[in-house]
Amino acid sequence: MNMQRSQEGSVNPLVISNALLAVLVIAFGSLMIWAYVNYQDQKNNVDSKISVAVASAKKEEAAEKEKSFLEREKAPYRQYVGSADLGNVTFNYPKTWSVYQAKLDGSGMEIYLHPNVVPIIQQGQQFATEVKVLDQPSDHVLKRYDGMVKKGDLKSSQVVVNGFPGTRLDGKFTDKITGSIVIFKLRDKTLTLATNADTFKSDFDNVILKSLDFNP
């Protein structure tokens, strides 16, 4: 009788091992599920980053091709030849630019150049290039900018363009205009060439100024 009670009160080792095995299986299964979910999340994150990088690279490549195409379209350059009475001002400009001659008489000239179509001429409007002959001595024209140079908005430098000495001003002219202007003495008048935006600075320096000629 005592032996029977002892057998009935004991715990079967097989039951314990099966229970432990079940716990381990559940834990391992949970770990595998967590690892798989984490892997999928990381994979999706990496795939998303790759897609963004590929799209960005394609966009940059398209922009470079467009920029290269636009640069090629500018050539061959056209030439502007001014009046002999006003120094016979001559320069090249991209063929994709338009030219508007706002003034041309004995007192001076005003020419505006811009890609495609020249905008309406008004205060604060940005133009790729402005070329003017002013009926004023060059020292009077330079005095207009003295305050901005002293304030630090403009940087003044002496330059020689194709043998012609002049003064160049670079910086902020107004709240809307940041660019450059080069001022030359032209007999009893003043010749100025300006760009109203840094976007056009390369063409201004490497095409227009580089080809500038006039009779001082």
C-alpha cells in the first residue's frame, strides 16, 4: 500500500521534459518570428533607401543632361554691334538670348538681354545682361555706388577687360538684385555692362565681357 501511494504522488519526468520542450519551442518560435519581422522591416527600409537613391541619381543625371543641352544650344554666339557715334560697342551673346534695344540716340543707349524673351523693363526686374551708354562722366556714375561699397554690400575692384581699364562692382545692389556691373570710361560718357543675377554670371564673364570691344 505504501509503495502504491509513493508511485501515485510522484511526478512523471516525461511530463516535465515535454513541458520544458514546449516552452522552448514556443520561445524559439517567437524569437524566429521576431527575427523575421525585424529582417523584413530592415529589408523594406534598405529597399526604400535604395529606391530614393536611384531616383535621386536619375534626377541629377537628367538635370546634368538638360544643363549640357542648354549650354550647347547657346552656340554659335551672335554678335551685337553698336552705333559708331556711341563708341561702336561690340560683344557676343548666346543665340538662345533675346535682345531688346530700349534706347538708342545721341545721348546714349540701353540694351537688355535675356534667355528666350526679355522681361518687361521695370524697377527690380532681373535681366541676364544690361548694356548702357550713359550721358554722364564715369566718376559721377561710380559715386552712385560709394555708399553701398562703404556699407559692405558691394565689393569694388579695378579690372582690365580686353585692354580696357574699368571698375567692377560685385554684390547686393538691392533686395532683389545681386550681381555685377563693370563701368568703363567712354569719351565724355560711361559704358556699363551688368548682370542682375548670379545665375547668368558665367555667360556674363565668359561670353559677353570676354568678347567686349569698343572705341574709347
